[in-house]
Amino acid sequence: MTVNTPTLETKRLVLRRFTPEDIPAIYEIFSDPEVNRFLPWPPVSSMDEAREFYQAHYGQAYQKPAGYYYAICRKGDNVPIGYMGLGVKEPYELGYGLRREFWGMGCASEAGRALLERLTQDGLPYVTATHDVNNPASGRVMQALGMTYRYTYREQWQPKNVSVLFRLYQLDLNGSHETYQGYAEKYPEHFVEDTEKSV
């Protein structure tokens, strides 16, 4: 696989690479403490930190031979309102986030469907995603994308160093695949919840 973040379009959105011109938008996305609560990184607190964040997470990523590291933009102004990304090695984990004012509008699901279609074309076997049990809205996005709950595990989440219960979801794209067991093997506390509680 040689593709790296090909541009995708949906009815309302453009998924494209972040550029240095997007640093103010990166600041808007990643500085909000409420948005950041369920993201793996500490909030950025200045434009300089936003610039460093771009270099660390996107500038370097786009030098790699393959990957999917998107800015989610509205078609009208092409300004990033969120991000979506996925690595091309196991566990093929999907991650995403949106500015707070765009929550509940279906943007993450819309972007995710476009990305899953491309991943299927590119031959990825399956996709996983995890969400904090205290963030069920993220789980509903996973369900909207056709992903199914597999198990829950507890991780001492770094670099925030907090104990988090995560729910793992998975969707097979090309062929049938066993549930990814990497987290269950790594973290001693793992179990399957009642499906009525995993939403």
C-alpha cells in the first residue's frame, strides 16, 4: 500500500490533509477542554503549541508511505472542523474528533462512511475503534458505521495517566476476521458487557 491520505468528498464535507495554513483551525479543535476530555492528548494552549501539534501529528505523518490522517472540512469554506485518522497496521484503529459546535450533526458518521469505503477499496482487512465508557456518543458513531461491540478493557491511559474503561468495536471490511485481541492480551481487566449496556 502506497496511498497516504487521499482527498475524499461527501455531500457536506471534504476530507483532506492538514496543511500549515490550518494551524489556527487546529488550535480551535484541540484547545477546547470539553472536546479534549476524551482525546488522547492534553489540550493545546497557544498557537505555538498548535504548530508543534501539527508538526508532530501531521507534518511527520504525511512523510510516511501510507496512512489516513484527515482534516474534516465543510465544503463551503474548506476550514477544518475536526479530524479523523487511521493507521495501516493492526489494530487499524479509527480515531476522530470534532469541534463542540458540530456535535450531533452527523459529521463524524458521514466522514467515517467515506473513509470506510476508501479503506475497503484499498484492501484493509478490518477496522477497530475504542471509546471511553463515559463517552457513549462516540460509541453511537461507531454503531452508525456498522461496527459492533466486542469487549471492554481497562487501561492506564497515557500520556494523561488516567484509568479508563474502553469499549472496543470492530468492522470487517475484506473477508471475515477474528476479533482483535491485542488489548485483551495486554490489559488484565477485560470483559464482555451486556450488549444493552454497550451503547
